[in-house]
Amino acid sequence: MTTATTTHSTATRRRPASVLVAAILLGLIAAVGGYGSIYFTGLEGWTALGVCFVVAYEFLTLTGLIAVVAFLRNHSLGRPGVILYATWMIYFTLFKLIAFQELQAIPFGVIAAVALVLVTRRSAR
């Protein structure tokens, strides 16, 4: 009589720290940017255009936060969502720099670019 020992591999593949850093950076710019869009638009006075901007920006911010959570949970749509959100933030920063000379937008673009590099690295897959 022989007995067979069965071992189940419970080891899961650890994701690199760059994944966590990228998610934190994108979550941070989504949260701060979302708050800032409401606050600074309100300072200028609530016009129809301002409300439209805030609603659109908050929708994209919520989409970015959902993508970050999906990315952290290793959902198949998380990585493409985070890449899309980071890319959008880079283009939005360039638009603000060109159209309004808003230098305060630069940190958002830099953070989004760093997060985009971290997410697209081969080790983050």
C-alpha cells in the first residue's frame, strides 16, 4: 500500500511594487483632480459651461478610479483602463498648458507619465 502526498500550490505570483506605485499615483491625481475641478470651477462662478466641464471631468475621474481598482484586483480590463486614463491625463495636461498656460497642471502630467511608464513595463503585466 502506497500513499501519495498531494501538495497544492498556494503560491501566487506577486506583482511588482511598480504596479502599486502606479495605482497610487493615478488614484492620487484622480482624487486631487476631481476635487480641484469642483473647487476651482466654483471659485470662478458656476456657469453652464463650468457645470458641463465638472460633470465631464468627474465622469472621467470616476472612470480612472474604477480602472485603478480593477488594475489592483488584476482584472483583465484594469491595465487597459489605467493606460487609457494616464494617457488622457497627459493630453489634458498638454491642452491646459497650451490653451490656458496653466503651469499648475504640469505635476499632473508628470505623475501620469510616470504611472504610464510603470504600467507599461513588462514586469507589470
